[in-house]
Amino acid sequence: MTAPSRLDAATELLTLLGAATTEPRPDIQLAALTVAVAADLPVLLWGEPGIGKTAALNQLADSLDLPLTTVIASVHEPSDFSGLPIVGADPATDGVPLAPPDWAVRLVRTGRGLLFLDELSTAPPAVQAALLRLVLERRIGALRLPPGVRIVAAANPRSSAADGWELGPPLANRFVHLLWTHDPDVVVRGLGGVWPRATLPVLDREKFPDAVAFARRAVCRLLAARPALVHQLPGSEARRGGAWPSPRSWEMTLRLIAFATAAGAGRDVLSLLVRGTVGDGPGFELLTSMDRMDLPDPERLLADPAAADLPERGDLRQAVLDGVVAAVQRQPERSRWDAAWALLVKAVETGPPDLVVVPATTLAALRRDDWDVPASIEKLAGTVSISRTADRAARAAARVAP
């Protein structure tokens, strides 16, 4: 028996260096990626070189127990994705079939896997055009990828890509774009041998009908109010290569909202997904609209101020109080005016007092001459500075008091 060589010892050391474990750890990037993968939507990870995009995909494939197939898009010809023409026995009768590449055949034979299209931003326009059918229809030549295959791509910004190209709008609009950044704490712990664990979200079947209804209502409500957002092709070439709104990307957004809702994903995760599909501007409008969908009805609050449950988030609480005051403006009555003051007092007692300043100023201006100033204003006086109108109303009430 021969003694171990020095190369064997080096291999043993490399094996030890490569050994690592995973742990559950909150990571909104990974969570957004896994929701999109579960929703069977193509994902494109954008990040600087060396940021860990490829390592994240390898770890994701291991965690999901999916075979990983990596294809470097920039080193392939267009025919590698559209299929290589093979002359059959009788081309005049049978035509010329398009034979798929070996990696596609392996994916179809396995029936499941993670297809990783790396270096997408270095692929020339002709290759990007050939990728359109693969990404959208999941077809390569005569083969169709099975439902068990998920597609994830990675790209570097053009400024840091080797001979980089901007993505063409047709290809860019087929992806969920996620900006991939590094967390120093994750890197340090990972270099110590423990990386975050990527797992598919647990979907609650009981939530499915409500999740679908909520997603449809959220998207349709915004687009009905803002029809200009249905399709907006950006003017600059760089922005066309990212996320922007179209009927296709809105359909993808609807699917992501349903999956994120059924999975109980946090708002940060949903924000990454929505903005990564229709862009920052339309995405923020949708998120704001969704936040307001579940706000309490101002009329219900005015009917029973004591039972009111005001939102904790400041922006939502401000919207509720503004809505209550607007409801009183539309139908000014003494009982409704008093109920609105009771709600403002409750807001001061349960949250930041500065949110009450503007609603209180507007509400004070609505006072009619025969309406006495409610005693509840005294509870606000020491906490917020009410407008001059409210001060005048209080002084007038003091003059007529016995």
C-alpha cells in the first residue's frame, strides 16, 4: 500500500475547509427568492461580482434537494437554446427537428431541478433573444421543461460585467428582479462554517381562497384607479433592462402576492417581490394601496369610538384619522364631530401625539357656532398644540361658561 501523497493531504485539507452547515436565520433576500421559486416564476439576481449569488443558488439547491444545472449564458450560441437543427430521414416529409442540448435532456429525464442561468448580462442580444422561449415557455428545441424545474438567473450590473450588455426589454420583463447584497454578519458566520438555510415557504391551504381573492383585489383596485400603470415601458435603456410594469409583470405580481399571503411572508419580503416585478414606483403605489385596503371604515369608527382599534403603524394611523375628519367634513353633525374628538383623544393616549395635530386643526375648523367644545379637548391641550381655530373655540366656550 502506497503512502498518501502530498496532494492527498491537500485534498483532505480542502475538504475540511469546504465543510459547512446551515441554520435557520431570518433573511428577507432568501425569503423573497424562495417565495418566487415556489410560485414558479423566473428570478434574476442582480449583484456585484463576488457577492455570493452563485453560492446562494448552490445552497438553495442543496436545501431543496434539487439537482443544480448551471448554464453560463454568455458562452453559448443562440442555437444552444433554440435547438440544433438535425436532418432526419426525409426532411421534405418530416421537416428538420431541433435537437435540445444535453443539459436540457437531463433535466427532462430527471423531472425536477434548478436551472441556473449565470452571467446573463454578458450574453449578447442574439443569445438573449434565444432565451426568451426558454424563460417564458420553458421550451428548448422540441423539449418542454417539466413543472418540477425552476429557473433562476444571475447578472452583474453593466458597469461591473465583463463586456456587459443591458438586458433587452422582452427578456427583462419575464423575470422577478431581486437586488442581491451581502450582510456582513451572514458572511462572517458563513466563513465560520454556518450559512443561512434556504427553505421553501410553508403554504397554508386554508388561506388559499382568501389569498387569491386578496391578490386579485389588490392589483385590480390599483390598476382601475391608475390605468396608466398597466403598461409603462421606461425611456432609458438601463431601466428597460430591469423591472417595469406590463400586463405580464402585473400577472406575475398577482401570483407573488397570493403566494406571499398564503405563506404568511412579512411586508419586507413582499416589498422586494413587488418592486422586483413592476419596479419601484408602481410597486410602492401597490404596497401603499394594499396597506389601506384593510383600514377600518371611518363611519364604523365614528359610530363607536370607544371600540375603535387604531393601526399601530404611524402612516396608517394618520390615514385613518384623516379619513375620520374627512367623513365629518362630508356630513358635519354635532354627534359625529364629538365622536371624532373622542377618536383623537384615543389616538393620543395610544400612540405618538404629533399624528393628531393636523386632524385636530381641521376638525376644530369645522365647529359650528351652536356646538359646545367637548371636554375631551382638554386632554389634548397638554399633549399637542392645536391650531388657532381650536384655541379661539376654547376661549369662546370659556366666555359663555357660568
